[in-house]
Amino acid sequence: MSRGTALVSAVVPTFNHAAFLPAAIESALNQNLADLEILVVDDGSTDETRALVAGYGDRVRYLWQENAGLSAARNAGIRAARGQHIALLDADDVWLPDFLSTVMGRWRDDPELGAVYTGFYSVDREGHRLPQVSTSTVPADALHDRLLDGEFFVPSAVVTRRECFDRVGGFDEALRGSEDWDMWLRVSREYRMAGLPLPLVHYRIHGSNMSGQPDFMLRYQLMVVDK
């Protein structure tokens, strides 16, 4: 089946995040980029997620699946996406209005890039900015080696050419944590990934983030190291 002509597909995986999801969706709808489709992948939510997304009508595509984890939800969205570029947006995060246009402008300078990432602001549960701001970047040819020491950007700050996923495979569904680190290690081994030292994403810290569960994360970090 041939894919459509949407330039960017925003893939928004969610599980019982109805409290945060509207802000994520609105931030995608408010992007100053015309060629965009938005897909919400509901990973078996039991809250009002389905009704909430229905309120956006045909501006947002809705996919539902039995609960299978974040990696499986992202993979389902990538498979269903029509765009040549995939932008992951976690349901509790928010893009600033010029995120996608700025990132896509980087591809105009270097069309062979596999992915582009930006910096981010950390925000609290209510969306207020916290002191932590990340604007770190690494030269594209050194990124893979740097990532071996650990990840320093968040999934919502990355846009990837879909051919990268076709080549390196989807997110590892055996990983319930650090699956993004595993993915960027694989992508950066095959493609150049460019960084923009601009904080264009709000990364929400609300107490139930996986990054706030060190024992849980360590288990999956060690699995990635083993890989």
C-alpha cells in the first residue's frame, strides 16, 4: 500500500495519560508546519482517552491496541504513519510552536541526515518550567560513541526519517525502559544525527516518569549494554 504525502507524522503513544494528552495534541496542532499528520496510539487506556481524542475529529487519527507497552505503541504508530519523517511526541510532553519547522529546516541544509534532535526544558506537572534546561549537542560523526556513555536528549525532541526505522528495525518491545537509548544507538551507528542547541520541547516531570524509577531503569539499561 502506498503511503501518502504527509511530510511529518507525529506519533503520540499514550496509556492513561488523559490528564496530559490534550496539551500534547494541542502543541502538535499548533505547529507552524503545514504538512503534518497526528496519530495518537492508545495502548489500552482505561481512562477517557478515546472520547478525548474523538473531540478533535479528523484532525487527529486514533489507533487503539491492547496494552503492550510503549515500544509496541510507538511501533504501531510508525507502521501506520504516512509521512517521510516520524516525530515522536510522548503524551505528557509538549512541543513549542516552531519545533518541527526548525528541525525540518535542518534537513534542507543536509538532506542525508537520519535524524535531528533539539534541546528541551524540564517542566513540572502543571507545565511550569524548572531550572533544568538541556541544550547539549555532539558532532554527528561522534554521536554514537557519546551515546555509549548514556542518553542526553528525550524522545519528544527527535525527528527521524522513516527509512531509518525500516533499516534498523522498530523499538525493541522486550525493553520497558531505555528503549529510546537503544534505538538512537542503532540509528546513530547507521546514520548521522544532527543536534540543534535550542530548547524546543517541554519535558514534563510528574512523579510517574520511568526516569524517576532508578532500579527499574537500571535493569533495562543493563539489557541495552548487553545488546
